[in-house]
Amino acid sequence: MFGSLGFTELILILMIVLIIFGAGKLPQLGEGVGKAIKGFKKSVQEAEAYDLDPQAQAENSASANQGSNAQPQISQPMHTAPLEKGSPVPPAAVQSAQPEQVPASSKA
């Protein structure tokens, strides 16, 4: 499991971790590592299940698409409001719409 790490190396690593994090933080550290491993295993199992049965996945998605007749909606970004005819254009929009003018450098 640990490859070429021997017993003394593991004890040394454990002592360094204990010094850095302290005895009070070790349960929290172990809990975090355990949750990370559990989440990794779950995602690997989900990926394997998806890879093993692609035809069933395609059938499920096809039946779901047939059941819904909703058409995609195009929405505007949240930060902009639609402009009405005759309404003034904000100065910030005018400034950003104009191309940048770079003064010509004079060579002497």
C-alpha cells in the first residue's frame, strides 16, 4: 500500500503531522481525508457505471427528450436591461463602443 515507505518513515511522517497540526486537529484532519476518499470512490464508481452502460444512458436521455416539448429560451444577461426606442444610451455604453484612438508617434 505504501510502496517503499518503511515503518520508521511512517512514524516520522506521523510525528511531523502531529507537530504541525497538533493533537486537537487530528480528528478533523482524519475526517476530511476520509470524506475526500469517500467522494473519490463514489465518483469513480459513477464513472465506471456510465462507461459500462452507454446504450442505456442514450435510451434514457432519448426518452427524456421525447417527454418534454419545451423549447430553449434565449435570455439576456442579468446586468443589462433592454433599451426601448427613444431612450437615451448610457455614457458608459457609448464610450466602450468607440474604438480606441492611439496618437501617432512622431519620429524626429
